[in-house]
Amino acid sequence: MAYAIARMAKQKGGGIGASSLHNVRQRETPNADPSREKDNRVILGSDRPTPEMVREVIAEHGGKPRSDSVEAIEVLLSASPEWWRDDDDSIDRKKVDQFSAAAREFLKKRENGGICVKAILHMDEHSPHVHAHMVPIDPNGKLNCKHYFGTRGKCSQWQDRFHQEVKHLGLERGEIGSRARHTTVKEFYSAIDRDHRIRVNYDRLPQPPKMCLTKEAAQEFKEEFTKALIAQIQEPIRTQLHQAMLARDTRNKLKETKARLAKAREEVSRQQLIVAEERYKNELLREQTGNMEKRAERAESRVQDVDHATVMKMMGYKGLAGANRGTIDFVKPDKNLMVTITPGGAFNRQGHLMARTAVSLVQQVMKAEGRDMSKEEVVGWLADRCGRDHACAAALLDHEDSMTGYLKQRSLERDRSSVVQARDERLSRPEPERIRERDVDHDRDLGISR
């Protein structure tokens, strides 16, 4: 006879995160086979982290709960181990699909525990089962676990409803009011190595009526009673022993599978590692190149001068087409002034260079109009009209132009000084004595050597 299994546990805070990690196999699960983990699947909800979805549901129904509130219900739905097997002692996939469909319908109903945020079908353990997390939101939209599981009677009704959902699969409901305790995984594996033989202490058995039996008959009665007792409990004990042996074999296979997986990870080819390393280097290079381009764009934007034509318009000058292509003549009739703007700088009416930068242009034009302004005042004037960033960029360019002119002039002065010094040194040296060619010829004729 196969039974439907339904268990629940109240959770809050860190308990939700720990159980969710177990469900998605992100923490060690001793009784799970890693080679079959690929068969696990989400049957309700999404792949998002369970604690995150639980917090979202709670936030939508009243916000932060009290410190002692039950935030989620962990549900386990399964059936007796033998029910899942077919005639070849393999997992019956048809039964798995039928059970998971029934479990999904059960969990989708609000009256069965609230809002189910995620349900996962586990196929990597000895018996298939469904693990789910439900947020106990009552019909009034509040977090209220007592509404569903506040009393023993409500818990029993919850199991009744699950049985109604799966009884068409041939599953029976467990004994109502049973005090059987669920054995933990740790206790189950510890029991595998225990001695399961049954020993009976005859002295502890009840005595038969003395008036009816002799001492030998009483002993015979005890022996017969013991045989009958052992015969009654022999079958369930044998079943438990077989299950323990099966669990031990499964654990050994699990160890072997883990060892094979570890060996396979160690035997990853060097070529794959090289490809991964090259891919990482290329991605890092692209990222660095992108960052350099962004920095270059920011730097370029910080050193762009204010357009000279815009500066002239801001000072009240009217632009006219210049005599040459690419030039603009700006005039101000009331001041009788004209400034020609070209790509090489600003020139006055006589064709003399006035300025190469916006700061110098404003300073020179203001001076021609009779207003002397320092460069600091000019930068402030530009900031009021063009903004702080453009004014700072114009000031940097003007400073660079001034320094370039200064260094160029300094270099020319040094070259001029070097030329003058070399000339003076040459003039101050005494002229070497020269021997005329005719004197040399005359001495040679006389036999005098010089």
C-alpha cells in the first residue's frame, strides 16, 4: 500500500535562504546524486532566488513583517518509495509527470498555504519529490501563518486536501493522528550500520496463568509467543533493512560519481584554458580601450576654445562676409571698429594679429573700446555668458598659448645670444702668422728650412 506524503515547516529570515540553497543544489546534499541533478526542474515559479521573491510578495502585502512572523512555509510533497518504481525497479516517468502536475495544482490554490513563489521537482534523490516555498498571505491580504496552520486540526485538513488532489493516482492517506516521527537524513544514514537483529528477553514477557500451566508449559508458552511476535514484525524489519542497504549502495555510488566528476574537472584540456584566458585578455583590452576613448573625449571637450565668431556676437558686433574665403568681418559702427576672424586668429583693420584665443580676443577688443580688463575678469565675463566649463577650457588654451609664445621667444633669444657670442669670440682671437709663398720659395733657394 502506497501513501501520499505531505510535510511542512515554518520558516523566517535565514532559514528561507538555507533551504532555498538546498533546493537549487547550491549547498552540499549528501543523499543527492550529482549525475542526475540535470533532471531536476522548476514546476512553478521562476529561476530567481527564493528569498528575493518571498520579500517581494511580503512587500506587496503590507511591507516589513514583525520579527516573530513566519515569512514562508517550506512544503515537501512525495509518495512512498515503492510507488515510484515500475516492474524493472526503475523510476516510472509517467507517474512522475502525473504527480508533479497534481502537486502543481495543489500548490497553486491559495487555500493550501498562501502564495507559492517556487516549486522544484527533485529527481536526484532515491525517491522523486517536490520542494516548494509558500508565503502565507491570508484572504485579507495579510501575512498570517496561523490562518492555514494555526492548529493541529488545520494541519490535518491541509493533508486531507493534498490527498484529495493525488488519490486518483492510487495513493492512500496516512493514519490520521499518527504520532510517527519523521527520520532525518542524518539519523537514517546512522541507522544503516546498526544491528537490526531482534533479541527478546523472556523474563520481560508476561507470565501465563499459573493455575493452567506447569513451569515447562509456561516456558513453552513464552517461546511460542516470541515466535508469533517475531513473525508479525519480521516483514517490516526486513523492508527497513533492504531500504537501508539500498541507501548504503546509493551513498557509495554517490561517492564514486563525485570522484569521477572531480577527476573530470582536473582533466580539463589546456587548450580550453588557453582559449578562456585569451578571451579574458581580449575583453579586458576592449574595456581598457573604451575607457581610454572616453577619457580622451572628456579631455578634448575640456580644451576646446570658445568660437571666436560667437565671442564677437556676444560683444555686440555684426558679422559680414570677409574678402577672403573662410573669413568674417565683424563691425561695430558706433565704435568705428572692425575685427576680421580667420582660422589663424583675429586681425584688426590694418591686418595685424590681435589674438589667437578667445580670452585674448575679448581682452584686446575691450581695450580697443576703451575698457581695460585683466584675464581673470575676461574669464569671469566668459563664464557668465558661456558657462563655467567653456570658460575654464578657454582659460587653459590661453595659458598654453601664452606659455608657448614665451618659450618660443626665449628660444629665439638664446639662439641670438649664442650667435653674437660666437662672433665676438671669433673676432677676439689673434690672427695666426701667415708665411707668404714667395718667402718660402726664397728660403728654399738659400737652403733654409722652416
